Amino acid sequence: MLHSESFVTPDGRTIGPTVMEMKNITLRFGGVVAIKDISFDIREGEIRAIIGPNGAGKSSMLNVVSGFYNPQEGEVWYKGAKRPPMKPYQVARQGIARTFQNIALFEGMSVLDNVMTGRLNHMTSGIFSQALWWGKAEREEVANREAVEKVIDFLEIQHIRKTPVARLPYGLKKRVELARALAAEPKILLLDEPMAGMNVEEKEDMSRFILSVNDEFGTTIALIEHDMGVVMDLSDRVVVMDYGKKIGDGTPDEVRGNQAVIDAYLGVAHD
């Protein structure tokens, strides 16, 4: 259902109108149905969680949003307009950035250089002027460096800015990947299991940064996460998937009390 009005949450946060809508999405891989007739919306300024057991189709849905997959049926609407089939770089130009379940960084490059790759869509000067580092290319480079340094400061990774990514522990690699996504200045940030493999302290840090990104930058966030404590603490709304179908959608409290969700997910122990 399309929401055109804004509202204020009990904790004082403003949630805006619908910015993205998934309408009756069905995705198949050969004879396997990964997503079956799922609809839900994402509202401006909210933190929207997508949860469900392993194999429920969560990452496939995020791949539909980010353009890695084009569904066989259904429509993706963005900012009130139907979105045609797009490549991931075209979706990125619309202001949608993401992180991945399996870290996808350039291991041999420094943290700074990795984060700089998030600015590619903000680089418009030609190869010749870039090679000479002259005129527009010089101005762009300076502006992009300034933007990247702000992200590095924001995520408190100044001390590793020149360190090769391969030398970093897992938790810091996840933070660098978040920095690269933020460097793109996204309107919607997609996070695929941002807490996976982290210890308690690392999860607390990542949770704090996600809330700060949403609060200070006003960035809309859609995330997949298995840690139900994190989901219930961070999310404004939760959509629940199971075997490619949607079985729940609502506030954390509504989802927590949904018997279908309890039977399929919340009542089952997960590693």
C-alpha cells in the first residue's frame, strides 16, 4: 500500500512517504522459485528490516532492489515511477548503494582507496583531464577526497585510512565496506547482514553507526539481519519472508506477536 503521508514515531523520529515499492515480485531460477508474489514498501527515512530463515529469499530480494536480478513478474517503483529493468550501476546512479553478505573489497588497496571507489558516480571529468589532474578533474578530486575523509571520520576509521584492507580484522572490513557505500551519498542504503560474524562489541558499534547514518544523514535503510535483538532494536518496520513468500509485515511488536512468524522463524533456534 502506497503511503503519501509522513508520521512521527513514538521515539520522535520522522518517517516520510513511500520512496520504493515492490509490487507482486516473483523471481525464478530455472524451476526454482526464489521469491513468490511479494509486495512491500520502503518509506523515506525509515529503517526497514527483512528477516527470515536461511533460504527464505532475503538476499534475492535485495538483489532485485539493487538491480543484480530482474524479476520475471512484478514491478519495482521508485519515487513514484515504475522502474524499468536496470543494471546495478544504473540503480547506483539513482542513489541506491549496498553492502554485501560476503565482504566485497579490494584487499590489496588501502582503506582510503577502497572508500574512494564509492565516489565513482560523482566523477564526471574525462580521462585526459584526470591524467593531467587539471581543471575540472582537480576540483572533482579535491571535493571527492573531502567527502571521503568526512565518512572516514564519521565511522571512526582514521587510524587505518592508509592500511591495506587485507591486513584488517573482519569487523573493521565490514565498517570499511559501509564507508564505501556511504561515500556514494545514497538516498537508500541496502545492508546485507551487516552484523554477520561479529562479536558483541562489534555489533554494538555497527548498530550505533547504522542509527547515526539514519538519524544524521536522513538515509533510508533496508537491512537483512539474523540477530533478532538487533532487528527489534533498530527497525521501524519488519517484513518477514519464508520459502520465498511474505508471511509478516509490520512494526517489530506486530511481527513479534504474529503466530505465523513465530512458527516459521522466531520460535526456531538458529546458529
